Amino acid sequence: MKIGVVRFPGTNCDRDVYKWLQDQGHQPQFYWHEDLFSSQEVEALVLPGGFSFGDYLRSGAVAARSPIMNSVKEVANQGKPVLGICNGFQILCEAGLLPGALIPNSGGEFIDDWAELKSPSTKQLIQLPIAHGDGRYFIHEEDRKKLWDQNQVWWQYTQMLNGSVDQIAGVTNLSGNVRGLMPHPERAYQDWMGGIDGWKFWI
Amino acid sequence: MEILDLTLDKTLQEKLKKYRLRISEYELMKNLLKREPRSIEWALFSALWSEHCSYKSSKIHLKKFAWKHPRVLTAEGENAGVVDLGENERIAFKMESHNHPSFIEPFHGAATGVGGILRDIFTMGARPIAIADYLCFGEAEAPRMKTLMKRVVKGISYYGNCVGVPTVTGATYAMPEYNQNILVNAFALGLFENNRKVTVSSAQGIGNLVVYVGAKTGSDGVHGASMASEAFTEDMESKRPTVQIGDPFYEKLLIEACLEILDQDLVVAMQDMGAAGLTSSSFEMASKGKVGLRLQLDQVPLRDSRLGPEEILLSESQERMLLVCEPSKLEAIQKVFAHWGLESTPIGQVVAGREIELLWKNEILTKIDPDLLVENAPMYQRPYSKLKIKNEIQYPGKKPTSDSKKWIYRQYDQRVGLRTMQEAGHPVALVRLESGRALSIALGCRPWLMKQDPVVGAYDTIFEPSIKMVCSGAWPVAITDCLNFGNPENPEIMSEFVASVEAIAHSARLWDAPVISGNVSFYNETEGQSIPSTPATGVVGLKQKNSFPVHDYFVKENLKVVTISLDEPQNFDPEKIVKSAKTLFELIEKGRVSSARLITEKGLQHTLDMMSIQNFKCNITFEVNFKSLYNVVLAFESQFENEIKNTFPDHFIVQGQTVPSSVPFDLSAKIIQFSKTWGVS
């Protein structure tokens, strides 16, 4: 698949995501935040992790308002798969493409660890690394119910790590093509990385 | 401190105090210039002759590290040495102290320590791929200490995580001796990807442009270098403005932009602006290139328009670099920097002759030969005496380290970059290279051992990390050091310094791992109270591709478990220890060993516990009071028992076997064999 990888100033998992996609047989292509591109150019998009615009203001807030997001929205509206990892997830929430918001961890500290995740629909359990300071998923009560009713909870932590509402680690949009999660699947796809649950994790 | 001559006139006395220079240094300055120094020259000499920049107390001893090794590529004096690992893989690494700033302002002090060491690496053309930290704190009950620990860790986490370089390992000690002087040493390692050539820092080519890139200059860090070369007094608050503020987001952009212009071959020379900022970078570039420079200081981009030439010269604002390029390449460079949202401003030219001309709004402030400051800096042969090995090592009764470091490394991104095979919870980090080989990284220096025996302690700064590395199946390839000491004018401290340098230099030869870079931090003392000598090291080793797997924990049941010693009790013999380590390494290379782990000062029981994290444990457990330093737990298949026993005939102590974690310990088990010199408790 031809998959766009969107880079903002401060994105730092871009090269990792590129490699992850390439090693799984895809054709990744970088896009820069100032560029607009035609949605025809790609079959899917990834917004990698990092600290876009230094996470100044709020994580993902500045990136969500940069020119390229118009192209990202176009791809999303066409129903093509769009994945936000970590800071990418924060950007998709800030851009209104995913519900909810990500706020500072309840402990106030950055957390780097392996986390066990559970899929509420399939009950599948997987292990992925996490590395975030603002990974606490927040959503208002009425929207929280909707999220569950509409099967939009993608992954949950099996343990409380960062204060997320319902231990939510990842969500999808209503139609399911736009997805975001805080853990890093691209950091767990070879044995030497300590786990392989990130292999063929998404598409 | 030298006592000021009261007969000196008051203005001279004030100047000497302000610029932290001695009367003898002022005389030398006058002799070199053949006249009275102008006001701007006072500032230049102050910065470049600071202990921090000139290594004036240490230089004559550091020559002992010089060693032409076939693996090492760089000439002396570059930012860091380059190690050629073969298979088209080259690395650069270095370690640097940020002790004084971190004690004054822990968050920004530690953060900029990381930022500074990263710039030392990418200024050479290597992409930083790993960070490690060596930290010494005081007792938790000491004033400010809990805050200092928390904020230092947060500062490292803030900078390293944002800039996207994983922090993969470290060492942390806590002892009352560091109550008034904490140590924050940052290590960074970079890889020359895409066959990128090693960038030099010597200015070349008359008519070439001097270009300032990165962040604007502010007043932060003015006089930072000379501050860092001074002992603390009670007046610490007043030094806060000498601490720099870092911006990792800016650094991330700077890394990408700098590596891009290097890949496009647009640069003649590049140098980061570290200690003493623009002064040291420009003077060193000119001195190394044996050329002159004309610098228009009024062209330097400023954050605060009130700054004058002296502040511009001495500012230690972060995330700035100086580069030299051909005039025709300027446009292409500016395009790359603009893409990354960064400024790049020509501020001068390379000129004929050997002088640096500093201009301020068309007025010449000074015209001076950089070698007067760089090459003719004072060198002191401080008094010292020769130290010998005492051979009276005792493990500390009280644990010198906190129980778990997890609260620290959990705050560091350890996996960004997709190279981390083994992260901070392990004795050594393993960082994967494209060839499938792995770098092993470990930091050394156990201050409690330095305190007991500075000679053994200094050897141990290389031996402990190297033996840990051997247990991981890697052999050391090169070393960096960060020598933290008290006041070099104290002969006792100077003696420990000289002994440390000699022990490290000797160790480097024994392990065949040259010292490729380093840093000296003196004056780690407050109100006359000095730190224990702490020569921290960073050892980097190489693990071959497809080598037999060896783990630092038990991986299956029915393996034999023994402990062996690589040294004799109370008889520290460096040659013998390295020989034993080599023997162990060969066993591991032949695939005879399933698990190996060095027993730390926390004891055998603790080591066995640490090896039991993955479903298997040793069926017996007890404590041994080792009198030797390097004791290793090995687990292996029973078919290799004879071979291993014959290799280390006198060194078996415990003999057990691995069992599933759920099986109770065998309390009736006997120790099969142990040397009479080891005590069992």
C-alpha cells in the first residue's frame, strides 16, 4: 500500500514509522506540514509520534491547525485508513477527527514502559511499549457513553497507567477508518525489540 | 585561591575578580599581547583560559590517553573521537559534566547538559542514537536533595524525550559526600549514517563565509564557563543567571537541518557553540584552521537587542552552531534551514593572516591572534604524589544506591529510533546497528570504591562496565571519560586525579579500547568540602551479529548455576583480571553460557533475584561476603560443566540449578565448593 507519513517540526517517530511500514511491504512516503497533497496520492496515512511544535500550547494543538491537515481530512473523509500514534493521536483529537482529548498523565510524569492492551470487541490481549507525558485520555461523560455504544473504543490498558477514562488507550472515529492510540506498535514488530505485537497491527 | 596583592590598584583587582583571572595570568596576557589588554580582551581571556575551556590543570596528564589506535579516526582536539567498527559503520561518543549548573538550577542545568553533549556529536556529522546519564546525589534528607533529584531527572527526560534520542542506560549513586555538589554527567553516542563523512571544525578557505545558525543569542549563560571553573560559596542564588535555558524542540530541528546540509556537502567546517559560546567556537575554528576570521558581532541574531559585544561573545545560549561554507553554498544552506524553520545568518568571513578581527558597527574592537588564547593558555603542573593500590576493599555495609532506579528510567523514552534491544533495566544497554551487530553501552565509576582506594576505584571505572559487557557477549571497543574532581590546587585531590588518569589509560590498553574523548570537571567543592574523586566513564562495546545468545536472567530450567570470580580476594591485579574476563568472553562466544551477570555491591542474593524475573530461578539462595570485586553468576547446560569447571578451577562457590519460579528454594542444599578466602554468611 502507498502510505503517507506526515511530519511536523518536532515529529520524532517519523523514521521509525517509515521503517515499520516498509518492513511490512508497504510504500511509505513522507509529507511535510506545510505541504498540501492530493488525497489520490495515498491509500492510507500515518501521523507518527513525537513533540510536534515542541508540544507548546497543548500537545498536538499547533500541528492540528497546520496546512497539511486539510489534506489529512480529505483522506479521512474518503474513508481511507488514517492512524495517529502517540502525538499523532493527540493531533487527530485536536483536529476533531477523533473524539476526546489527551491531557497530562495523572502522575504528572512521562511514562516509558511496556503496557498490556485489551481489545474490548475481540478480547485480544497484546503488549506494546508506551512513551508519553500527555497520554491520559479524557472525554465528557455523555460522549463517553456514546463511544462505548458506537464501538469506538479500540484499545484499553489492562492496568491503570495514566489516569485515562475507562483506561482507554486508543479510539476510532464513528466509521472506524480513523484510529488513534498512545502506545507505539512500530516499536514492537521484531523479536529483538522485545515483542512482535506491532507486526501487521493495523493494515 | 591566590591572595590578591593589596598594593595592586583597585580597578585591576576588580577586573581580576570579575574575570576570574589570577595576577600571574594577567601578566602572561600582557606579555603575549605586548600591551595592556583592552576591555573586550579581558572577556576573551577569561573565557578561554577558564579551567573549563583550557584544561590548564589537567592537560599535561591527559596526554597519557593519547594512543594511535587503528580503530580511531579523528585527530586530537575534535569534539569527539570517531571509532570505525568496520562494515561501513562508524560511531562518535562523548561524555560531559553539567554539575555546577545542575546544582544551581537542576531542571535546566540537566536539560542543557543533554543538549550540549548531543551537539558535540551531531556537529561531527553523526546522528545521535543513544543518551546515558551518570548521576551522583546526596542523601535524600539533605537540604533541597529530593527536589534536586526529581528536577534533574525531569530535565533529562524533558530534553532527551523531546529531541527524540533514547536514553538507554545510566548509573546513579547517592552518598552524603554529594550533599553540596551533585554530579550530572551526560553521555551521547552518534552514528554516521549514509556514509556521511566526519565533519571537521577547522576553518578553511580565504573568502569563505562564517554562518551563524540556530537559536538567537540571549544573555543566558554569560560567564558560564568561568563560573563552572569555580568552587561554590554560600552565594549560590546570584549564579542562577549563569545557567542556560534549553529548547529541545529547537535542537531537534537543528539536528535535522545540520545533518541535511552535511549530506548535501554544503559545509567546510562546523562547530557547536558550547562553553564560552561564540568565543570558543570561533577562536578554536580559526586556531585549528590556521586562518584569520573577521566577525561582525552586530550581525549576530539577538533575542535581546540590548546585548553588547562582550555579552554576545560570552553568551551560552543553547542550540546554536557556527559553520564555514563557500559563498556559493550559502543560498542552499539557507534554504535547508528555512525549511526547518531556522535562521542562518552570515556574520563574517575567513580572511588571510592569523588574526581574529572583531567588529561592532564598523568599529574594530580587537584584532588578535587566536593562538594567543587557544595555544598559549597557561598550563599548570599542580603538585601531586604517586598513589599505590591499597588492597583493602570492603563492600559497603550500607547500600550506596537506592533500591530501584525504575522511577528514573521510566521517565525516559528508551525506544525511539528503533534500535533498543536492551534498555535501562539491564546491566548494559544494547543498541542495534544496521549490520545486525549491537553496541553495548555501560557507564562506570563507583564512588564508594573510589573513596576506599582511588587506584582500584579508577581501574574499576573501566573494569566494572567492561565485565558487565562481557557478560552480555560484547567486548569493549572504546572509552570516554568525565573526570569529576575537587580543587586541583589541593595536592591530595591532584594525586587522585593523576592516579585516575593513569589507571584509565592503563585499563584502556589492557582492554584494547582507546579513550576517544573526555571532559574534566574540577572545583566540585562547596565551602571547602570536596566531592569524592569521581572519574565517570562511558564504555562502548560491540556484540557480533548472530552471536550465541547470552542473557542476564535465567531462561530455562535444569541449567547449572555457579558463581565464579575473575579476581583474587584482596589482590587487585589488572592484567590477570582482564585475562580472566577474556577467558569468560571466549566461553560466551562459544555458546557455553546461557546466562551471565556480574554480582553488584547489592550482593549475590539480589543478583539472583534480578536473574529470576522471567519464570525461572536458582533453586538455592544465600549471601556471600565476597572479598573479590568481580564475581559473576553463570548458568549453563550440564554438558558444559566440566569445561567451565576446568576453565575456572578454583573459583566455584555456589552450585545450584535453575527451576521454575514456583518451586520452593532448596534449603538443604550445600555449597559444593568454595575457596577458603571467601566468607559465607
